[in-house]
Amino acid sequence: MKNSRIAIIGGGNLGAAIAEGLIKSEFISPTHLTITRRNVAALANLQSQGVTVTSDNKSAVQNSDVIIVALKPYNVREVLEGLKDKFDKSKHIVISVVTGVELEELTAMVGHNAPVFRAMPNTAIAIQESVTCICHNSALNEQVNYVTDLFNQLGITIAIDEKLMDAATVLGACGIAYALRFIRAATQGGIEIGFDAKTANLISAQTVKGAAELLLKLNRHPEQEIDKVTTPKGCTIAGLNEMEHQGFSSSLIKGICTSYEKIGK
């Protein structure tokens, strides 16, 4: 599987970001990558790098080994069922990054003719910093390892049960927006205490990045790192306690739960 050819069906923002990440990581040669879109001119940058750009989904599938489906949920059924006779169980792996379409549905769309994966990345995939949750149906260990390695080029990968895929969407994909809203609020606070907007944004963003890296690289619990900067009668604990009085943690938890309730409707 090392030299597999990859086709990305759907060259929108996510599909194009996946292509860019795979090329930057050197996981695949651009000449082994195909991406489809009706408006092929929108993918001129990828084409200039040696990627095959086409509006022909059938030829893309026939000439590839790994098929990444990056379509919109509303047209995935129409497109995949039109490709059903092109999938080959002995050759293809199908990976869907489409929100809300379950493995059982995907398997029916491709006609039980190939192993199927679901993957839920987030928009940080564009800079190879995504967290991608994956699950699969009827895949061999070699295929699971390949798909895991593929998404590890774009950040980190976590294998989960499919029943948690909606939760992964909320925590990982919607979570980008939650984190950015915190940075925006921190920036506004920084402006109020004296910084210009650009400097406040830079300090806030880098601080959040550093906090995340402390947890990821040192494998620490957040409270361990919080304790290091909360001295008795200090300004940090005073600020944290005021945030909690105003409902900071509870509002975030309620927001996550509200998003989860929405995605299940």
C-alpha cells in the first residue's frame, strides 16, 4: 500500500486541504494524487504542483487505490451510487470525511465492494495540525494502519467507535470555533488593558498554543499546569475565580452539549 494512488472526490476546502497536507508531508507524490471538482480551474494551484485535476469522478476512481470522499452531505449519495460499479473490493479503500453519513449508509452506497472508513478531521488539517477520529467497516489491519498513517501526516489520529463520531465532530471540529472564540475574547480583554489589537491577538493565540503543547508534549492534566501559575492571593487565581463566578466552565460545557444535541437532530 506504500505506493498507492489516491483520489479525492470533492475538491472543496476540505478536499483541497487534505491534498495540500499530503503533498507537504511527502506522504504521496503529486503525480500519484487525483482530485475532482466541477470547476477544475479552482484547483489550478494543485494542478501546477503535478496533481491530476479532473471533473471525471469515474476515471479518478478507476485509476486510484484509495478514494477519499470529501463531498457535501446532500450530494454524497447521488455521486457514490453513480460510482458503485467502479469500486473493487480487491483494490480500493474508501474513506469518507462527510459529516453525518454512517458506515452502514456508505457501505450500501459503494455496493459492499470495498472496505469503508469514516474520518472526522478539523480545519487545522490545512496546516497539518488536525485531530482526526476514524472508524471503519470490514477493513484489514494493513488497511487500518495505512489510513491511520495517512491522517497522521495531517496531525494526530484517534480510533473511536462509530457511535462517538457525532461527539468527535462537536469536540474536535466545532471545538476549533470554541477555541477561537476564547482567543477572540482574550484579545478583547487585552485591548481593554492596554494592548493594540494585533499585539493582543498574537499574545493570546501563542499563549493558547503554548498551553496546548504543554498538555500534549508533557502528557499533563490541565490542573497540573494551572496550579503552577496560581499563587496564593495572586492575580491568576483571582481572575480564574471571577470567570467561574460568571459561568465560564459551565457555559462552555453547555455549549458543547447543545452542539451535540443539534447534530443528532
